[in-house]
Amino acid sequence: MKRRYLLGAAATALAVLAFPATALAQFPPDPPATFYGTATGATAAQGVVAIVLNGGVSTVCGTGTVLNDASGIVYVVDVVSDAQRAGCGRSGRTVQFYFTPAGGNSGRLAIETNTWSGAGPKLQNVTLGPQLTVKRIGVHVASDGVY
């Protein structure tokens, strides 16, 4: 009976030692930053996507919804940290807001951006920019002569 306990304790000790220290360093991960505010030009039930820019790379780091409350048209979106998803929120990175297509209109980017500076609520009122155009490219057939 004693042997089972010793074997169990040894197995547990090996499992603890095999667990990477980096996983312990990131547990629990940083909480997200919650961006919210008025959304001039948006419509209720429209989606909002938070895009974090890191140099020339952009990563989708959160999605939210546009709501119509007592103060008007507002949005809210949680932006996860770099510890939760690689390329996301880290101090100094730019957060851009994209409002998804709604009611036959194309998607629109907010004119304003913000800087990720850690977890917690962040007030950012935004105004939507011009509609993004959809570019459709078709296949063209050329007649360059007889082959």
C-alpha cells in the first residue's frame, strides 16, 4: 500500500517538474481591455471588430456589438492581451475599429484609433469613416493570336 503512495507522489512530482515555467508565468493571462463609447454613423445590431496593429501585421483581437441605449448608438468590444492571443494587446500597440456591413452598406473603419495600455475599461468615442468599396476582379480572356 505504501508503495502505491510513493509511486503516485513520484509521478506527481515528475508532472510538476515537466510543466513548463513559461506556462506558469502566463497563468492566469492578462484580462482584456474593454473599449466602449458612442459610434457616430453606426446602426444598432451592427458588429464591431477590434484589430490590433503591430508594425506591418494586423490581428483580430476582439468582436463586439453596436447597441442603441438611452445615450444613443454605442459600441463595446473586449480586446484580448498578447498573452491570450499572439499579436494582440500589448502596451503601445494601436487598436483600430472596423464596423461590419449592415443594411446593404459596406463595412466602415472608425476614423479614430486608440493605444492598448492594459486591462480595464477605455472610453473611445468613434466616428465611422467612408464606406469601404468592394473590388471584384473577374477573369479576362485575351485573344493574342493563333497558337
